[in-house]
Amino acid sequence: MVAKKKSAPKRTAAKTAPPRDVKAVVTELKRAGSAAYKADMAKRYGIITKAEVYGVTVATLRKMAKEIGNDHALAEKLWATGIHDARMLAAMVDDPALVTPAQMDRWVKDMDNWGIVDTACFHYWDRSPHAFKQIEKWAKSKDEFTKRAAFALLASCALHKQGTDAQFLRGLDLIEDHAGDPRNFVKKAVNWALRAIGGKAKPKLRAAARETAERLSASDDKTERWVGRDAMKAFDKADK
């Protein structure tokens, strides 16, 4: 008796998650908003924006982002709403592999507070292949938050080890060139970038960052001195 051949299992189409409805996500954000946190954003954290704000905590936004995963199309729709909380979520769910320099330029022009700048840089843009091109470009900007984005992005790349030695050494040149900008959100980002590069494990970069900090510490310009001295304090503390 000849055994019958088993028929190959039928292939079923792979299940794909249905596209997220941006209106439903915005409704969820609105429901998660807190009037108390919204007040704290300005009072305690200095996040002041002209955009509509629901007051969704960062912890809640991160939880939602984890549930959504990367969704470039949804991110663009969330950004287009103009709502601060939606834009924060957009920066957490967009796909770094799909972002373009044009999109980065378009988004950064809409940014009017450090919270959205740092979220985009730290959660998203630092993994883009266009990061250092944009750092170079934005460092020359006259707009406070675009310029902050340059150095917040440089700091994020250093902290997440996204970049080459040559790129970070060039970053130190940019830091030294722009350390005299007295605007609060720029000088703090410049300082952050210097500390981040100086904290890298590679001795070459650590030494170069410390040399930059020492030069700035001795500057006649008070903003440059603050950037350098604050970084030196952080380096000394880390060495103990």
C-alpha cells in the first residue's frame, strides 16, 4: 500500500495591523490629559508653547508609543494636528529609516519649546542617517529652537553612540564656534553636547572634549566660560 503524500499546508495571508486612526489617537490623548500637568509644564519645566496642549505626561506618551510601534504615516498625521501632545507622540513613533532632511526641516520650523526639540532628537532623529548633516545646517540658524536642535541632536548622538570619531570631533568645533550664544536654550544644549561627547568611553574623544572645555573656561566671554566650566565640573565629578 502506497502512502498518500501529505498536501502542503495552505498559505494564509500575513496579518497586518490596520492603520491607526489619527482621530482616535488624538481622542485618547485628550482623555489622558491632565490640567495639573499642563500647568506644571510651564511653571515647573519651562515648556511654553503656542500650540494646543492637553497635558499628557511623558510616561503616558511613552506607553502609547510602545503600543503603537513605528508608524511613519501616523506620525505625519499627528504632527499635522498642531497639538503639542500629538507632536510629542509623533516624534516617538516615527520611523528613523523613513525620515528625510526635508521632513526634519519642516518639523523643526514648527518647534517652539525645548521639550519637543529634545524629544525629537533623543527618541528619533539621532538614529537618522541625516543627523550630522542637519546638525551642521541647524547650528548656523538664527532661530533659538532650531539652533538648540543642532546641539541637542549632537548630544543625543553622543549619548546613544550614533556617529564616528570624526563626526564628534567636528561637533566639538561647532560647540566652540557657538558656545558664546547667550540664549538660554542654546547655551544649555551646547553645554549638554560638550558633556555628552566628553563622557564617551573613547579616550581620544574624552581628551578632546576636555581640551575644548578648558579653552572655553578661560574665555573672556561669560557664556563661553559658563559652558566650559560647567562641563569641567561634570568631567571632574565623573573622574572621581
